[in-house]
Amino acid sequence: MFFVTRAIGYWRLLGEQLGITDSAQTSLRKRATVGSVWTIFSFGTTQVLRLVGNIVLARLLFPDAFGLMSLVTTYLQLLEMLSDLGVGPTIIQNKRGDDPLFLNTAWTLQILRGSALWIFTLAMTYPLAVFYRQEMLIYMLPVAGVNSLLNGLQSTSFYTRNRHLKLGRVSIIKIGAQLSGLVITIVWALISPSVWALLAGALGSTAVRVILTHVVLTGPPCRFRWDPEARKALFDFGRWIFLNSMLGCLSLQIDRMLLARMITAEVFGVYWIAYSLSDVLRNLMNQWNIAVVFPAVARRAHLPREELRAKLLKGIQLRLAVMGVAFSLLTVFSDVLVGLLYDERYHAAKWMAPVFALGLWPRALASTVAPGLMGIGKPQFHTYGSAARIVFILVALPLSFHQWGLVGAVITVAMADLPRYLIMCYGLRREGLLSMRKDLIGTVNFILILAAMVAIRVALGFGTPFQNVPWHEAVGG
């Protein structure tokens, strides 16, 4: 206990030195700025840890281990989203978001949901193992389902800190949890190189995060409580969050759910490696939207639309320019990155990664303003956008795979954010928040930056980033 007390004392001292105490950065603009810095720092650090882990584990494990773990993760995430009550977003958006009774009712619902998810995971284990012809799923899914139980125990202080854009300690917790999971995974893989190393690391990371939310974050203690008014508020706003989370997760996982049936576990593991590189920027956009843009807009939702639109669009061209450079770099050099970081077993990812990276741009355009729809209490357009992405993949992916093989499937997945972007534009226009001018200018800049980088690469004798795409296989297919 002495060491725990001392550790917490040092933690709080560090928080004061870094300016993440409750009294720091009182204005909304300053908190949003500091929150953005913390979000980028946290995300960058966790992604570096993730990349290092992937590189090390790619040498310790075989591709089929990544394929199996990706399949398990896909279905667990889908279950999480299928039952998402929107506890976090509701706490951030609701006026009672600091009320202990409201928070404890939310925590009680969270635990009940986690328990139900684990029971459902047990029930779905055997059918999934038979469908995918993977006996290992019979043993992996019940253990992996414990993750849902652990998530249900997370302190609501995690969300109240986001509500007030006080993201310092939240960011450190995320980094600590990621590092803990990585250490567990690598140590386990060194002792016993199997898919269980990945599963142990995932559970360890979640357990550390949940414990730290109770030990490190200040706020009302979590207790079992039940308030009918709080429950009603959670479900009223949460029903759209539920639909959005369900369809949003399904829209991001549907390609893997389909392809896992069409291709071998080894090829699926390589596909996952390629997709995960583009996922870095996709997740950064999502994290910034959830942690900064959504809470900031929610606190300004009372403003007239024109004034709110002006605040949202302020500085947006600079952000699009930065994203244009980042996306161009990833598109042009992701094949080189794969070649440097992974051995020959994963080199098929060299042609997939640039295609995935190029397809991120429509999501980038939507990410700059679309979170404002959630902040003003209009989450349904996110739901419609996710539904459009799902329909596109369900129709186009089987057809393109049948006609052009894996090349057609990868191109289809890369294009899948375009329908979602069009739906978001419709919602922004209805709510008076749309600015097509910024999208057009941002897109032209992105094309120019990308063309310049490709020209430099070709001039240096490295060819284009798409030269490794096996077009002949697609034509032959």
C-alpha cells in the first residue's frame, strides 16, 4: 500500500508539472488546444508501440496467428458495437454528465452490458468455429470474451475527463495500457510463440486501463445505482449512438468478415497487416474527433448555426493541408515501409497498403466537420453513412472478388468511404454546416501534393507506389 500511495503521489506531481490538473487551462479554446496536443501525443505514442509490436511479433509468430486474432477481434468489436449504449457520448453531451447518480446509473448499465456480452460470446463460439472451419475459435472466443467483462468495469471518470477536455491523464492511461499489453504479448510470444500471446496482451492491456481509470482519475466513486430519469436520458440519446456504433463497427469490419471466408488465414493475416497501416491515420482522425471536436461542439451547440459553422470551419484548410501531406506520404511510401519492416512472408502487403491509404481521403474530408453533427445532437447522419458503407461493401465486394480476385476486393474496400462521405455532406447541408469549397480546395491540394511526391519517387528510380499491384492476376481472374 505504501508503494501504491507513493506512486499516486508522484503521478499527481507529474500532472501538476505537465499542466493537467483540474485548475489548468480553464477556457474552452485552451482546453481544446491542449486536448488536441494530448490526443495527438497519445495516439502517436500508442501507434508507435503498436507498430513496434507488429514488427517484433511478425518475426516471432506466423501470419495465420494474426489472421486468427484479427477474426476474433473483428467479432468481439462487432459485439461491443452491437450493444453499445452510448454511455461515453451521453455523459459528454448530457447536462447531467457530472451528476454522481447519473454517472453511477451509467456505470451499472455498463457492467450489465459487459456481462451479457460475455454470455453471448459463449453461445456463439461453436457456430463461428464451424462456419470459419477454425477449431481454435472454440478455445479462443470464451477467453477473449472476458474483455467485455473488464470493459464494463471502467470508471465513468474516463468520460467526465473527456467531457471537460482534460485529456492529460486519460492519454497517459492509454499509453500505459498499450505498453503493458505489448510487454505481455512479447514475453508470452518468446516463451510460447502462438496466437495466445496476442490474446493475453489484449486482455492485459484492457485490465491495466480499467484499473488505472479507478486509481488515477479523480471523480465520484463508482457504485451500483439505478435512477429512472438517468436511464431514460441514456437510452434516448443512446439509441442513435447504439445504431451508429453498431453500423459503424460493422461497416469497418464487414470486409474482414466476408474475406475471412473467401481466403486462407495466411493471406488474411497479410491483408490485415496492410490494412493496419492505413488504420493508423483513420484511428487518429477518429480519436481527435471523439476526444476534441465532439466535446467542443457539444458545449457550443446552443450557438446559431452560422456562428457555429464559422467556428467549425476556422483553420480547416490548414488541417486539410496537414492531412494531405500525411496521406500522400503514406500512399507513396507505405510499400517501402512494408518492405523494410516485414519479412518476405508479408510482402504481398506492399501492393495493398498504398491502395488502402489512397482511399482514406473521403473520410478525411468528412472528419473535419462531420463530428459537429454529433455535437449538436444529430448522430443519425453518422448512422446513415455507416449503413451506406455496409451496403456498398455487401454488394460490391463479392462481385469484385469474383471478377478480379483479391485486387478487386482491396480496391473495393479502399473506395468504401465514398458513400459515407456523400451521406455526411447531405447531413451537413441540412444542418447548415456544409462547406463544399473547403472540400474542393483540400482535394486539389491533396492531388497536387500526391502528384509531386510520386514524381519525386519516380525521378529517384523507385517507380510508382502502385507498381507492385498484380494487375495480371485481376485480368486473369
